[in-house]
Amino acid sequence: MLAAIVAMIAITAFLYFEGWAAWYAWPILLLLVAASVGGYWFRVRPNAVVWRVAYIIGFACWIELVWVFGWVVLMAVTPLGPYVLLIPEAPRFVLQLVAGFVIGAFVGDYIGRRRNYLPPNLP
């Protein structure tokens, strides 16, 4: 983990001095380091509440990603694309973005409950 943090600092410094990420490089680096340290701490000290949140958010994001790609395939590949665009914008927004997160949250909570909210690869 220390090597990853040193690599992030080196990459951020390089980008900063090259001028690519002038003002937002250091706050992003601080967030990445904080996330790395927090992830390591939660991995070492399992906490049921934290892992419940991790299961819910993790599965919600993955299922939303699959859900959105499914909508893209539905609209671009199948002949139903023009008909999907006839749906008004507000219901289509709910169908495309909110539904995937809600389904993913329920799936994540279900799988986490079955695993007793333990981290992956731990008995």
C-alpha cells in the first residue's frame, strides 16, 4: 500500500509540474490517499455497517453500469431505439438511472446479508 501511495504522489507531482492538472491535482491526490488508507483500515478491521454500505454501493454501481449498457444496446442495436426515444424525458431518466441503482442496492443488501456482511475472501 505504501508503494501505491508513493506512486500516486509521483504521478500527481509529474502531472502538476507538466501543467496538466494545475489546481485540482493535490486535492484529488489527498482524496485518493484518504480512500486508500480508509480502505486498508476497513479491510484490516471489519465493520458490519461499513461492509453493508460497501455491498450496497458496490452492487448498485455495478448493476447500474450493466443496466445503462443494456439501454444503450436496446437503443442502438435493436430496432426499438426510436420507440424508446418517444418515452418522455422524466420517465426515461427514472428508467435508465434510478431503476438500476435501486435494483443494485437491493441485490447488494441481499448478497451482503447472506455473507453476514463480511469482507470478500474472509471466512
